[in-house]
Amino acid sequence: MESQQTRQGVLFALAAYFIWGIAPAYFKLIDYVPANEILTHRIIWSFFFMILLISVSRQWNTVRQACRNKTKLLLLAVSAILIGSNWLTFIWAVNNHHMLEASMGYFINPLVNVLLGMLFLSERFRRMQWVAVALAFSGVAIQLWQFGSIPYISLILAFTFGLYALVRKKIGVDSQTGMLIETLWLLPIAAIYLFFIADTTTSHLSQNTMSLNLLLVAAGVVTTVPLLFFTAAATKLRLSTLGFFQYIGPTMMFVLATVFYGETIGKDKLITFGFIWVALIIFVFDALYYQRKLR
């Protein structure tokens, strides 16, 4: 059963990070819409999409049970704030030509996961895993030094998502229920902002083109599907192991930023990414070797 759960967790993680990797291309299509407006659409349409999913899967009894637990409800409010902050930062970074910094943030995130896993979940690493972590840390340290200043975007993305993963793992609710309650916590703020505060050329849905409105509604699907895959993976894998799958997403962002969207990268950044990719290779090969020894 443990081996089966691990395989399922790996598949969920791969799906989540692949979708996250290509998500910037979607946000580039609507980069003329302010980031806070896109965020409100992500929240609102994700909420309705979750209602549909839970109705189809007949999980309302699970939702009612979760709502009876005040501790879980409060923790889901915390995770809602964390993921909302992460969403807003990511959208702003992509739409303001900072995709490489967003990519770096998600490369840093596994290090944050390692730290949180050690501090709160009593997770320990094997020797080669420590080598991989040391290499990745060295690469990040070089990048941070070359920035010449604190990379706020990268650090905010790394820590908000790392803490979100930890809180969701501690709560122990299923991915659909957790996502519904998180978006429910954020829904009033999003609705008040979009319908009563925002006043831009794109904030009035009745005046938008049909294609734009469809793209904004699609924010719910783009948001919800990979996050459901991620939270499902988080319940089946160690937090530190899950974190290293996240290299898939930022690697794809790196390619999109440099090849398709014209963001430039110097030799120093290439060296940093090289450190991180070598770390990932070592980590994966160590995991494969360890699994073979268990058979």
C-alpha cells in the first residue's frame, strides 16, 4: 500500500508541476488585466468550479464534517491567506516581466520544504540527498549574491508556498474539501473588490469581450486543477520529496521566459541553474537507488 501511495503521489506531483510550468503562458494572454483583478477571478471561479466538482463526486458529507472542526477551519483560513499571497505575487511577476525571478522562487522552494520538513515533520535525509541539497543551496546562494539585493519576489513565492504545503499536510483534509473552504474564506474579499472597488477597463464584465471573459473564467480551472493534484500528492509523499518535483515547473518557466518572452539571462544565472539541475539529478538517482534496495 505504501508503494502504491508513493506511485500515486508521484503521478499527482508530475501533473501539478507540469500545469504550473505552462501556466505563465495563460497569464501572458491577459497581462493587460491588473494582477489583483486576475486574482479575484481566480478565487471566484475556483470556488464555483469546486462546488461543481464536489457535487459531481458527492463529497458534501466530507465538507460538512470538516466544517464542524473549528481548528481545521481556522488553519484553512491561514492556508487560504498563504495561497492567495502566492497567487498574487506570481501573477504580478509573470505579467511584469519577472518570470525568471518567479522561476527562481520555485527553485528555492524545495530548500524551504526541506527546512520545514526537518523542523516540523521530523524528516531526515540520506547522505546523497544532503549532497543534492548542498548543491542546490550553493546554486541559490550564488544567484542571491549576483542579484545584489534581496530578491523579494523569489523569496515570497518560495516561503508562501512552502508554508502552504506544510499547513495543508498538517490539516489532513482532502484536496477538494480544503480547496473549497480556502476559496470560501477568500470569496467575500474577492467579490467586494471586483464588484465594488475595482474600476478599470477590464473590471466590468458586461463591457468585456466574450473571449476575455472566457479567459478570466478559465482562471478557475487553471488555478484549481494543479492545486488539487498538488494537495493530493502532499498527502502521499514526504514534504521534502514532494519539493524536488517542483523543479519541473520552474524549469519550464525558465524556458518560456528566455525562449518565448525575451527575458535575458546572464552567465551567472546559467551557472546557478546548472547547480540546481545537477542537484535534482543526484536526488532522483538516489531515490531510484533507495527504492531498488527496498525490493
